Amino acid sequence: MCAGQLDGGFQTILFDKQGPIGHITLNRPEALNVYNVKMRDELYEVLCAIRDDPDVDVVILKGAGDRAFCAGADLSEFLTAPPPSASRRVRWERDVWGLFLSIRQPVIASLHGYVLGSGIEMALCCDLRIASEDARFGLPEVTLGIIPAAGGSQTLPRTVGRAKSLEMLLTNRWIDAREAMSAGLVNRVVPRQDLIPTVERLATQLASKPRLLTRCIKEAVSRGASLSLQEGLDMERRLAQYVLSSPTTLQAITAHVQERSSRFHHT
């Protein structure tokens, strides 16, 4: 269950809010920000709080240090199998991946260096992905005799298609940032020194939009992916009516019409 409150004192992540933007930093740079049990529990706590925070409109997820966003999971921890009943209970109580997907706010992944295994799976749970030119993406699980356990076999094909996904999953072929953008895995590639400024500008742009609007757009796309076209169109129509019924939306439309009318009047 989500507690909804942050206890603080994190060991593996950093979290802060700057206005309406929440910043999550994976903070194990000495271990290439490898995802371990402690990071799972702390991420779960932070994501719960963000999901229920009325003041956070956009989230940025990034990795500390110069070498990696996240170089995968700590297999020495996650492959130590607890009894089946305990394993099921932990999965239910700490489903970070499901929690990522339940966040209504837009989530932007800032990707640099190694983006491997759980790192790429975490990035795939985000809505927008901006990568630096030095980013490298891969799913090395096959070389360890295992398959992804955090959604990679499901989220990657939905993002880049079946053929590219199978190539990466079956062969452990890594791709660079340019190939990742060509495949649709990332939205944009920028020089390393421009990564954080680019992500922050994008977050500021999203945060300037009406909260109801950005959340409904995200909901339309996310829910629509699992619906038939007709069901998706019906859902879109309901969401559009909901947005149009908002006083904030009506004020924004009125202001836009007045501004456009004034601009045309003076040309």
C-alpha cells in the first residue's frame, strides 16, 4: 500500500521539488546506479508521494554521476529467491513498475551513459525520453540465462516494434543514442552538456500547460493503447468533453481567441 508521505533519509535516490516539477535522481553513481532492493523500496515511496501530490505537475527521472543512468539490476539481490509466498507478497507490495505506469503526471527520463536492463525498463515506463549522445541501450538478460522481469519484453515491443525488440532481447545487441532515436526508443538526442537544460526546458513547458489537459492527454494515449479504435475514440470524446467543461479550459480558450483576434486586427 502507498503511504503517500515521504519519510526522507534516502540512501539510493535523491528527491526534490522545484516549483511544480519533481526531480528523482538514482543516486548510486559508484555502482553505475544499479537498481537494488533498497532503491526499489525508496522509489516506491517517492512515486507514491508524487502520484498523490497536488503540487507536482511534471516529473524528471535521471541518474547521478557521469557514467550511467542505470546499468541494470543487482542480480545478487534479486536472484536470491525467497519462498514463493513471500516473493508474491513483495511483488504485490512493491510493484514499482506498475506504480510508474499509474502516475498521472508526465514523466521525463533524462538518459546518459549506460541504460541497461532495469534501466531501459525504467525508462520505458516514462512518457518522454531524452538521451545524450553517449547513451548506450541494451538488455543483457539473455547472456545470464534469464528474461527481463520488469516489463522489458512487453514495453519494448510496444515502443520500437517486434523485430528490433527481439534483436535486442535475443542477442544482447546494444544500440547507441542515434539508433535508439531512429527506432523510436527516445524522443530526442542532444550533446551531453545540453541534456539537463533540454530536459528542464521541456519540463517547464509541460508544467506551463493546464494540469487537467496534460493528464487527460496522457490518459487518452495510455489507456487507448489497449482498446479497439472505436473504444479509444469513445474514450477520447469523453475526455475531450471533460476538458472542455473545465472553467480553466474555457478561460484559456477565451484568452487565446482574444489574443488571436487582436493579432489579426493589427496586421
